Amino acid sequence: MKILVTGAGGFLGAAAVRALVARGDQVIALDTQLGAFGPDDAAPGLTLVPGDITDMANVAQAMVTHRPDAVLHCAAIVGVLSSLGSPINVVRVNVEGSLNVFESMRLAGVTRCIHISSEETYGAFQADRIDETHPQNPVMPYGICKVAVEHLGRTYRDLHGLEVINLRTSWVYGPGLPRNRIPKNLVDAALAGRELHVPWGADTAIDHTYVDDAVSAMLCALDRDAFAHDAYHVASGTSATVREIVEIVKSLVPGAKLTVGDGPLRFNDGLVMVRKGALDVTRAGKEWGWHPKHDMRSGLAAYVAALRAR
Ligand SMILES: NC(=O)c1ccc[n+]([C@@H]2O[C@H](COP(=O)([O-])OP(=O)(O)OC[C@H]3O[C@@H](n4cnc5c(N)ncnc54)[C@H](O)[C@@H]3O)[C@@H](O)[C@H]2O)c1
């Protein structure tokens, strides 16, 4: 297959590009930042295309020139905090940029897009475990933009025959994660022998997805002939509290000096996070036969092992 990957230079995009190239697919890797790819990545199947999804001419040219079989749409400004810091830019990149991707697909006659959406589209979870039918009431610009893109995808499906499939993933972690995250911060501190106290959040339970599982789901979705739904959870299917994550990391890195304070998890500036929980992955399991390999413990073990191997 020939796949155009937007956001190809990012955490998930680059991991997906490498997996696609490794299995022999042709990949058009589009991003404003392609520094993730070095000489070791050079392969006949990989074409790097510096491009900005907010620039319609850039995206349309890439789409018309390469006419991929499918688009894996990962480009975005990512995260709740980033979206609070620059909401206008988030609307421009995440919504307007996605619209440029859909519009370019329409012009080039490309129909399938796998869009990486998020559990942030739900806002506060109404239960400890939710499935894809849970109401979407996002509370932050990031989640609101993701819902907008999901709906725009449906409009392009109804008006122009596009097939936009939304993979709603949870907090993805693993080697290469560029942002502060609970598991990354804890694992980095533990391996460096640094003390770390996370000031709050001990009892907050979150579904964390190991990067390899996210990538295997993206490939699985790209390989499917048809979909019964347009949204699927891609997650571990389990949730772990921050207290449990601390204990797991301490068991993986003996001597690690990690502690966590009580109360709900807050973002860096003190903003309280809405209720989270586990994402039910039954739909992808039943329809595609995709199952996550990692729960929190085995994912953290894989993460620590990968960092130690470096
Ligand atoms: N990582 C997670 O925990 C997570 C969870 C849920 C959903 N997602 C979604 O998965 C996708 C990938 O996330 P990630 O973790 O790899 O993030 P990332 O920040 O590592 O990668 C995003 C990439 O998009 C690129 N990009 C940003 N603006 C662009 C533009 N205007 N034109 C072209 N490229 C642009 C960036 O340069 C970056 O390489 C995003 O859509 C994100 O919302 C990620």
C-alpha cells in the first residue's frame, strides 16, 4: 500500500512510518518537522515531504502528486495544555488543517483516512469504563477540536464519499514521547536516580496505551477492507491509578525514589483534570481482531527495557 502520513515526524507518526516501511509499504511522510528521520531511516519506500497542513497548496500538492491508497492523519498540536496555551493555533492546525487534508483527498480522489482522535473528546467519563457510545462533551479546546474533526469527517463521508475512521486513543507512552507525562516523568527520574514527587493525583485512574499497541492498531485499521463504525477505541482497555503506576515503576527500577500526593490529578498549573477511566476496546477486538498486548505493568516493563537498551 501507499500511505500518506501527516504528522509523520511526531511520536506516533514516526513510529507508524517506521512500522509501515519495515513491512514494505510505500510511505509519504509529511510534517513541518522531519528531524526524527536520520540516515538510518533512508529506505526506497520512504519519501519525506516537508509540508504544513494549514497550507492547502502543500497538502493538495502532496495528495495529487502521490495519490496514496490511504491517509494516516496524525498531524496536530497535541495535548490539553498546549491547546489552552494557544487555542487559536490549535483550531487552525487541528481543525482547519484537517479540513485541508479532507479537501485535498476529495480533489485527489483519495477516500480512506485513519484519523487519530482522542478520549479527550468525551470530557468527564460517566463511568470507570466507557465504550465508543459514551456522550462526547469535551471541555478543552483540544478535545473540542478533535470532535469537530470527527464530525467534519462524517460530513465529507456523506457529501463526498470519504471514509474517515477515528481511532480514539488514550494517553500513549513509550520511547520517544516528546512531552511531560506521568509515566515518562516517573521512568526518566527512576532511571536517572533522581527523586521525584508528583504533588497530586494518587487515586486518579487513567488508561495508558503503550506505543507499540497504538501502532499495531493503526496498521490493522489501514489493512481493513471495511468498517462497521467510524470510531474505535485504541487503548489498553484497563486503567491504573497514579499510585499504582508509581509502585510499578519502583518495582521495575529498584531503589527508585518516587512518591505521589493525594487528591485528583492536576495539570502543571493546578487545573483539575476531569474524571477519566478505562476505554473499552471490545469493538476493535470483535471487528478487527485487534487486542492490546500491554496493560500498565507490561507496558512500563517494555518501556523501561527499551530505555535501558539505549
Ligand atoms: N500521544 C498521545 O497520547 C495521543 C493521545 C490521543 C490522541 N493523539 C493524537 O495522535 C496524533 C499524534 O500525536 P503525537 O503524540 O505523535 O504528537 P506529536 O506532537 O509527537 O506529533 C504531532 C506532529 O504533528 C506535526 N504538526 C504539527 N502541526 C503541523 C502542521 N501544521 N503541518 C504538518 N505537521 C504538523 C508536528 O510537527 C509533530 O511532528 C495527534 O493527532 C494527537 O492528537 C495522541
